[in-house]
Amino acid sequence: MDVLDIFRDAPNARAVPAGEPVFRRGEPGDVMYVVLEGLIEVSIDGHPVERLEPGSIFGEMALVDASPRSADAIAAVDSSLAPVDQAWFVYMIKRSPQFGLHVMSVMANRLRRYMTNA
């Protein structure tokens, strides 16, 4: 699934300058993000865990379980993100069940990598 094609023209895109946090570990979260442009670095306790390029999604756990953010996400370069709140997330799943499967696949792959590296 090409998530970038779906969100490329998102009317609510948010510019994030290099070095600015998108969110910090422990903060409440109610949106996930799609990277439209740039690069987002995700880290836990200062240890890099993932570098996210255009088309990547992150912060999706906030929509699923309403728990605080589990990592820091910081723009490595000037970036553009499409925020996806719960209402839009539900709409997208109804419109394209494949989108829901894609999000679950991303979560499963991240969990699998974490369990393998733990």
C-alpha cells in the first residue's frame, strides 16, 4: 500500500523544522503521523530505534490504546507530516480496509523487531 499517495495532498499537513520534536516519550498522544517529506528519527532513552522516510507512519499506538508516547520522535531534517486523528483513522479504515491492515502490519513488524533485539 502506498500511504504517501493517499496522504500526499493532506490539507492539514504540518511543517516540522529540523531538530524539533514531533513528540516526546511519556507525552499523551491522540494522533499518528504520515511522513510526507523529510526524515524523522525515533529513539528511546537516547538510543535510535528507527529512521522514518516519506510514506512511513508513526505514533499509531496512540490511536489504538490511548497510552502515553513510548518514544521520542524528532525531525532530523525539515519535514512535513500529515497528522491522522482517530476520526480520520476510522474513516480511512472504512474507506480502505487495506489501510487498517497496513497499520497493523507496521505495528507487528516493529514489535517483532523489538522482541528480536531485546
